[in-house]
Amino acid sequence: MTIAGSSRFLAILDDDTSVQAALQDLIQAEGMSALCFSSAEQFLRSGAKRKVGCLIVDIQMPGMSGIELQAHLNTERCPIPIIFLTGRGDIPLAVCAMKQGASDFHTKPVNGTSLLNSVARALQQNIASSQEADEHARLTARYESLTPREREILPMLASGLLNKQVAYELGITEYTVQLHRGHIMRKMEADSFAALVRMADKVSSNCDHHLRSQFAVLS
């Protein structure tokens, strides 16, 4: 697995500057850019979390620990993949971190090839997460372009109700439902009804409680 040629930044968080330097050399030899920080606090103050594709973090650092940093980023819904570096006595902590969504962990001294493989996987994970977030944002924008009546009709159609059944439920004409259905298909950019149903399911799965209530008919 290779990461050569990738333009994504990495961040290395370790209070041992010799470890920072060794890891930075390893990463840069693969054509990557690596930013080094001596603490989680320094990293958070830098604003680098908006740039980096993954983090390599010492699980035990003065001040905020790696585990606490992970919890902080999870609270902020900042899904940067984290690769933890641990001493052998920290393996239980690393296992806990994996359960909380860490990408991988390595015991010190680190095997360079294994670490680079983990970095490649983490960057692919980050790219996939970014693409998913972008897709969700576009889908949400399309959904929010619907009128209140169209938002009311969409889950009814997606649940399998026929136009005449929707018309009966809402006390409107079947022709009106057909018009709304056409507008919904256009605004949601659905090239087929099956695609529209999939979109409705995604909106239902990812929306907040207020929107979810409108999709209760799908469950």
C-alpha cells in the first residue's frame, strides 16, 4: 500500500522531539507533508485540524492525552483518522481508543513499513469520509429546497403509497400529487423513482429529530 504523491498533510503529536523528527523524515520520504506538535493543546490552537488527513498521536502526552484529544475531536464531530503510538503498557488504552474509532495503533519503537501502511489506510478512510460528508451536504441542500408540502409527500411516496393513495391521505387531487412528484424528482435530481427512494432513505437515516419525524412512515 502506497501513499506516494498524496497531497494531504499529516500531523505528528509527540512530546519527544526525536520521535517527531524520525516520523517526519519517514513521512516526507513518501512525498507527504508532516506537521509536528509537542502537545494536543498546541495542535488544537494551530487550526491544523482543518488541513490534516490523519493524525499520528502519542497516546500518553503531558497535558491533554491522546485519548482526551480523540474524545474532544469526536465531540466536535471532527472525524480525522487517528493512529496512536503506545508503549507496551498502554495497549489496553489503545484497544479502548480503537473502540472509540481510532484508525490503528502501533507500539514503540514503530515499524516504519507498518506505520506507512496504516497511514495509507487512514488517508483513504479520510477521503471516503469527506466524500460521504460532501454527498450528504448536497443531498440535504436538495431536500431543504423542497416546499413543506413536497417534504410531506416525499416519505409517503417513498414508503410505497400510490399517487391516488397519497391524494386520499392529504385530501388533494391525484393530479396535484403527480405535479408535486415531478417537482420532487427534479429538485432531488433523481433520474429514477428507485433513486428517489434511496435518497429518501438516506435523508431519513441522517436527518435530525425534526426531519426524522417527517419520515416516520418509512419505518
